[in-house]
Amino acid sequence: MADADVIPIGSGGRPGRGSARRTTPSAAARSLAGKNYKKPEPDPQPEPDDVIDGPAAEQPAVDELPDFAGFEQLVRDMFGEAGERKVAEWLAFLRRRLTGQYEVDEFGYDPELTDQVLLSGLRPLAEKWFRVEVRGIENIPDTGSALIVANHSGTMPLDGLITQLVVADHTNRPLRTLAADLVFRTPFVGELARKGGATLASNDDAERLLREGNLVGVWPEGFKGLGKPFSERYKLQRFGRGGFVSAAMRTGVPIVPCSIVGAEEIYPLVGNIASLARLLGVPYIPVTPFFPLLGPLGLIPLPSKWLIEFGEPIRTDEFPEGAADDPMLVFNVTDQVRETIQQTLYALLMQRRSVFF
């Protein structure tokens, strides 16, 4: 038997490493081709200008490069001309949150989180959904302390959050709010309220905040105002024992009455599941025309038209020392604040064209 040519398998005779392409025919293939066999011409060498430094597999094609121009245009379309700056601010905010480079005061207030997340999320609701109209913002002092006292309504405390947003946007000052202890006993809600600037509605905490030069907001009706039936809308409930007035007197800060029209209609309260409320330890379980009938969809507030008016400040620094301990004087000032808010509510209702416009 004639000697057979050895045909190498793969590249360099190593099994499993073949390139599936032969550049030089074997001796057996040449003998079969005979005289018609022609030696293949070598592949042309690339011109000097076509040579790419480095391995060819590492050179991306031009068409495969990321389209950053398209991303930039998308950012501009979504956020406007200042889109790039806003995105940069958000990235910086996320970096500070991840690295812990932010401040929280002794009450748990996180101003950066409040401005960047909480109030930013409320702003479209106030501007587009409720179309809030603000009056008398000049009655809030530019510097120093003041106690803002407002009516409370709407089943859910959205009026407090919207008031906080309005004060921050129009005065560039944070509004520290006083909330009931139930808020801080509720999981997740309590922690979020602390970070948003709320603290327990007690005289001690209120006086500390006022002495430090803060704007403080209080809703003396409490759950009595929030949970009153729709048939009693815009009729103020009792303002408690006047603890907010005594706190203002002890610190000598002005009281700014605040009247809010529109919150009564966002969740018209037509009933209360009292037995379930007692079982859960909450003041009431609301029944509205849409909740619980529509489930989570019933939690969407109705788009009522809001009017918020800040009245002329009531001074407390003119009272004699020890006036805060006089129950009759405290009651008279409390009644004065309540009556001012009530009369302003009636006036605003007359000026509003309709519930939704």
C-alpha cells in the first residue's frame, strides 16, 4: 500500500481547534486535480491606511456605538431645556443617599428628602389636579417664627401636605407640622412623617420648634375635622383646649389663620364602619361614594378646586407675662382664631364658581 498523506485535523494538528477553512490543499487533493490544479493566489494585504492597531475582535463597528445623542434628546423632551441639569441633580442626590452624606435634625427631619422626593411628588397633584390658588402669602413672615393654624378636612390629611408644599414654594421656608400620635404609631407612615418635618402635637415640641425660628403648622380640629360627614362640610369642629395658643403666647410668635377650601370634596364621607374602626384602633373607617366599592381606585381623590388663604397675623407678644396660664384669655384667643377661619371659609365658598372649577 502506498504511503498515504496525513491530513492534519484542526489548526496545527490539534483536534477540536479547526477553523473550518483550508488555505492550502492537501497532497491527495492535488493528485486528484491533476494538471488542472492551480495554486491559489494569496489574500491581498490591507493598505497601510486600512490597518487597525490591536486585535480586530476588539475594534467595534461604527454602527454599534451607543447613541448618546438620542438619550440626550430624550432627556430634553422629558424634562425640558434644563433636563440635563435636573438629571445631574438627581444623580448627585442618589449618590448622597447611598453614601449617607445628608443631615437629619433632632426631630428626624430630612430636608433634602422632603424637597427632592416628598414635595416634588405632591407638586403635580397640587398644580394640575387640585389647581391650588393661594392668597395672602405675604402674611407669613420672611424670617422668624410663626404658628400657622388651619382647618382640617377631607377624610385623608392631604390638606396638611398641600399646605406644607404651598408654604415651601411661596416662601422658600419649610413648614414643620404637628401631627397626632396615631401617625407615628403607624408603620412606615410614622417614619416618613418624621423625615417630612412632622413632630408630635405637644406643647413641648411646638415651643421648641417656635423658639428655634421655625414656621409651625397645626390643625386643631384633628380627627374630628377629618372624619366629619360630608353633610357638615366647612363647619369647623371644636379647636380643643387651645394648646397651640398657649404655645404661641409663651414664645411670643404671631398666629396666622389659614383657611382651606376644596379639601372637603376630595373624599366625600358618607359613612363610617365603626365596628371595624374599633377593632383596628383607628378613629374611623371611611365610606365614600367610591371606597370601598371600587377598592384601590376609590382612593383616587376627586379633582376639586382648592383655595388657600392666609389671614392677617394675630400678635401674641403684646400679652403680659403669664398670659399663657390664664385659661379664659387662652380660650378667647382660640375662639378668635377659629371665628376668623370660619368667616374666611364662607367668603371663599362664595367666590368659588363650583366644586370642580
